[in-house]
Amino acid sequence: MQGRVETVEANRPTVWVPADGRRYLCHLRGRLKLEAGRILAGDEVEIEVTDPEAGEARILQVLPRRRVLGRPPVANPDGVLACFSLRHPEGSRWLLDRRLVAAELLGLAAEVVVTKVDLVEDPGPVETLAAVYRAAGYPVWAVSSRTGTGLDAFRRHPRSGIWVLSGESGAGKSSLLNRLVPAAGEVVQELSRIGRGRQTTRRVRIVEAGPGWWLADTPGFTHLDLHWEDPLAVRAAFREWEGIRCRFPDCLHGEEPGCGVRAAVEAGTVDALRYHHYRRILAEGPGHPPRVPAAAP
């Protein structure tokens, strides 16, 4: 049977099998046991049930991954929900832009979720922020997990695959998860029971959020790895500049003569802060490639 790894605790993956709607605590044997650290939440696996009553099985094979994140460690992600709060605490636009650039470089879809809008008395800052990121091509949602504002429209938006919740501490990721998936707490309890009472709240876990899509809850991970080799790829991640013409096709929008993007920033027609963050990312350099566990054979 095929299933998806929901979480891994003490090298014991818990696998959800859609064919029978059950979770199995899986053992690893032979070569797979030696490669236990390479199995991640989100991995698709072949299992063999060894004890149906106890809900135990063994993993026979880890299927090839489409892509993988190193931090947070998630296999086969499809998108990122970048959570950002304007109040309590006020989020960092710098960190938000880093997350979005990382998603672009990884080939992941991305959406911006402005949380805690019930704490913002003046809607102006929310509308201004939303306009900036919609101009960059991102869906933007203004939501409140406390009042439910904006959540119906958010739920109706079509998504598929595994979406990673990413945001600073206090950005409302857990509240959003619990509002979108009311049974999320029950899933944690079941995972703890299956894992024989071990604590799982600090582990990455995959939770079904709707038909055909899942949320990756990543407690303790506030950033996505950002590594790049080609500065032109970083430039392309700022999609709102695509139609702006420069004198040179390989212009990096720095001090080159005839730079259309720099002129647009000076004219106030593109967001100056995102431009500053772009220049800052390039100035920091490529960084180190993330350590990503290879899939177990």
C-alpha cells in the first residue's frame, strides 16, 4: 500500500494510507533502518502492514521526491503560505521577502497571509501591504483566526499538494492551522498515541486541510533556506519588474546606466522596500547550500 509520511518521531514514521483511511506506526528494517534519518514528513512510501490491530507496518520503499526542503525538513512541498502580522508582533518585511524569494528559487507556489487583521484598527496598512504583493503576482489574504474574517475566501481558493506554513514566531501560524483544521489537535493526540505517548508538537507534521491539499506545520522553523547561485534567478524572483525595460538585458538593477527598475523606484512606481531587500540579498552573497537528507533507497 502507498501512503504519505505525516511525521517522524524517534526514527519511527507515522504513515497515512488513503486506501483504508488509517495511520500506521512504521518500523524500518535492513538498509532502510540505517537510512532512517533520511525519511521526512511528506515522503510518499510503500508499506506492508505487519499488525492490523495495533496499527503497525513496515516501510518497504521511499518513492522518488519531486523536491525537498532542508529547513524546515519537508519532502514534496508544493507551496508556501507566508504568514505576516502587522500587530502583536509587527512582522518583518525583510523576512517576508526572503521567504518569497526562497519559494521562487525552489519552484514553489506562494501566497501571503496577513494575519490578526482584527487587531488593526485602520485598514490602510493592510490594503497598502496587499497592493504591494498583489502587484508582485501573489495572492494575498487578510484574515483573522479569532473572528474568522477572510477565511471563507481563503478556503475556497484552489490549491493542491503540500503547503508549508512559514512565518515569524507570533505570526499566528498555529492559530491559523487550528482554525482551518479544527481536528488538528486531535491529529496531534493520535500521533502521540501512535508514537506511544512521545511529544510530537516540535516535529514537522502534515495535516489534511481540504480536498487534495495538506498543511505542513513546522514548529520551531521560522525561515526557509535561501541559497542561490545565479543573481539573474534572484532578479527573476521579483516578478513585478518583469515588464520594466533596462538598457542592458543582463542588468542587475544596481548601478548600471539606463536601469529602468532603479528609475521606477526613484519615481515611486515600484515598491522601494522590496527593491532594497533585493539589493540586500545580492549583497549577502549566495550563502551555503542547505543540508538536505537524500531520500532513503
